[in-house]
Amino acid sequence: MEKIRRECAARTIKGGADERRHALAFRNWLLDRIASDKLVGNSANKHNAAKDAQDAYLKARSSISDDFQHRLLNTQKSLSDYYRIDERRAEIAYFEGRCAKPSFFRRVFGLARRDRQELETVKQNFVDAEKRIMEQTDGINAERDRALAKLEKERMQGTAPRTELKHKQRETQIQQRPTVPSNDNPAPAKKALTQDSNTQHKPDQSQLHELRAKHKAIAQKMHSRRRGRSRGM
């Protein structure tokens, strides 16, 4: 059994330029084996041949799925090659199942039909996803083109957006604003004026003492009045 599996794996369709040659060699080898088993006419040999054929088909079926996924994701080729590969392997399974029971024969072709349906579903999903991506890309590009055209039209007509108008008005206001000297170097006339005002309104020390005494007396008087009111109440 292990030897037959190794031979089936060695003769599986690998794809590329020698694809048809591998398929024909695999089919001829299977036909010779089935013919030899049929000539023997032993039911045990027929059962073993059917089991070997089933294992070979399942091996081919798994390689179909892996090969299809790999090619679809990496090269994105058309699906005609995969359908042809699937049909060849279904034909091989037919020759494998000739010496088996009808139930196994129907199961073999049911698996092949399900494989084709899975391939069609994957293909449709891939096409739908690609279509959605293209629609989203076209919508984004169209929206960007419309925005650029609108902006260019407003610039040509002089009606720029409000943000640009605000920036321009701000720039003109800054340019038209008169220059003010910095705080480090004030104007000489203003400096002289402040010095005169400070010398004129600066009080003496005696005046300051009198003002503080008056404020203190007023505060004590107000405090005594508040205390008397609170006691009377």
C-alpha cells in the first residue's frame, strides 16, 4: 500500500510544460494495473485496487486544492487550467474506479463535481472582491478629482475657500499694522514723560506716615462699631 501511494504521489500532475506527459504516464500506469487485477479475477485484488484508487484520488484531490489556492493567490491566472487539471484527474479516477463498486464510482465523481463547485465559488469570491476594490478606488479617485476641480475653479474666479481668505486678511492686517517699539528700548519722549510724572506725584515720607495713621484710626473706629452692634444684638 505504501509503495502504491508513493508511486501515485510521484506520478501526480505537477503542472508546467510536462503536465500532459505526466497525466498520460499516470493514466497508462493505472490502466495497466487495473487490467492486471481484472485478469487475476480475485475479489481481494479488486478490493485492494479500489482502495488504492480511492487513496490516489484523494491525494490528487488535495493537491488540486493546494495548487489552485497557490496559483490563484500568487499569479491570478485564468481558471481554465484548473478545470482541465480537474477533468484529467476525474478521468483518472474513472479508470481507477472501473474495477470498484458502483457506489465508489459515484462517490468519486461526486467529489470531482464538488471540487469544481468549490473552484467556481472561489473564483466568484475573488472576482467580487476585486470588483469591490475597483469600485472603491474609482469612487475615491472621482471624489478627489471633483474636489481638486472645485478648488481650481474657485481660485480662478477669485472665490477661494474661507480659510484661505482668512489667512490673506490676517496677512494684510499684519502688514498694515504700525510698528511698535519693543519694551526693552522705549521711545525717548515717552521715557522722559514717565520720569517727570514719577517725580511730580511721588509723596514724601511724612505724608506717607500721616496717611497710614488716618487709615489705622478709621479701621479701629469701624471695628469698635461692629463689636458694639454685635453685643447689642
